[in-house]
Amino acid sequence: MLKRNPLSVKKLLITIDGPAGAGKSTVSRALADRLGYRYVDTGALYRGVAYIASHRGIAPQDDAGLSGLLEGLTLNFVPGDSGQRLTANGEDITDAIRTPEISMLASAVSARAAVRAFLLRIQRELGQQKAAVFEGRDMGTVVFPEADVKFYLNASTQVRAQRRFAEVKAKSDVSIEAIERDMQRRDLQDSSRALAPLKAAPDAVMIDSTELTIDQVVERILAHVRAVLEPA
Ligand code: DC
């Protein structure tokens, strides 16, 4: 039986924003586990839209094509044997969305107003129950400006590229230089777009993970969360 976690009695909505490769997913998942909260990877939703668009031959700049696609699209997170799965109209696309091509396409479609509006609604619905850790680019600024605790996680470009390289080198022959170049392109695209650009909310706790382990980042975040849950 699961032990009741005293920290999770109060249902907070926690947001973690930051650039690609800063460790957001690992940290958010670990934090959600520790608190007994849900973990919501909002980047997966943008990847889902990008994946379906690429399958149907719809270019990221084709707003009419994207709007048509969104009208008939149902994205769902469903529990799986080893964590959460993402389905698009019932098809499991969890693994298919994790390619460098879909990363770049997701960044491109995420600049389009129709895509952001469509996913904003889904994300807010998912956040209604609180007791969740939401990870993305605009969680603390646009989607949940009223979140209980907000974090902005960053790390040097070199360290982010090294971490991503360590993750993918077993399954792909991509070079660390290519990863770093793609990451910089994507960061620039995500932070310079007009709509909901990547940036820290003014009230976010800033954490630079360049010289920290995942555990150290999680502990630092938990210390802030505890202070909100159990004010002195
Ligand atoms: O977190 P990720 O790398 O899976 O995200 C893929 C892309 O989706 C990212 O480059 C920008 C976009 N994105 C976004 O615009 N807003 C979010 N909240 C999450 C992701």
C-alpha cells in the first residue's frame, strides 16, 4: 500500500519552465513522485501536434492546415506500464515523438496561435485538480500565472548538450555538436517568438543546474515547496 505522504496533503500546482535539456523532465517526474502528484509534460503535447502535422504533410506555417488538423485531434495522457503514454486519436505516439526532427517541428508549430490556443485549453483542464507538476516553456507565465510555486530551471548550453548526448548516444549516432547546434536554434526560436515565449515568470525561483546533480535540484525545489506547504 502507498504510504500517505504528509507533504502532499495540500494540493499545489507547481510549474517548471526552462530551455531544452535543462533537466526539467527528470526533475519534474522525480518531484511529482516525491509529492504523490501528477506530472504533466506539456512539450509532449506540442510534439504530438507536430507529429500528426508531419504525417499529414501539413507545414508548420500552414495555419489553415493546422486549424483543420486540430479540429479533429484528441490528445490524451494515459497510464502505461512504465509511466505515462501519449495518444493522438487513440494511437500511442509516445516513442514516435522523441526524434530530433519532431523536436524542431514542435518548436515551429508552437509559435502558431491556433496550436497554442488549442493546447492552452487542454493544459488548463489538466490543471484543474491541482496536485500536479507542469513542465514546459510558458507554464508560469501564461498557462498558470496563478500557480502556487514556480521554478525556472536553466544550465549552460554545453552542459545541456552533454546531458542530451548522454541520453541519446546509445540509440542514435548524432554528434554532440549537432545536438548543441539544434538546441541553440530551438532555444532562440522558443524565446524569440511573439506568443508565450520561453521566459521566467517574475515570481519564479531561478535554479541553475549546471553544477548540480538531479537529486540536488530536486532537494532544492522540495525545500521551496515545503516552505509553501508548511510556512514557519
Ligand atoms: O519540452 P520539449 O523539448 O519536449 O518541447 C518541444 C517544443 O514544444 C519546444 O521546443 C517548444 C514547445 N513548447 C512550448 O512552446 N511550450 C510549452 N509549454 C512546452 C513546449
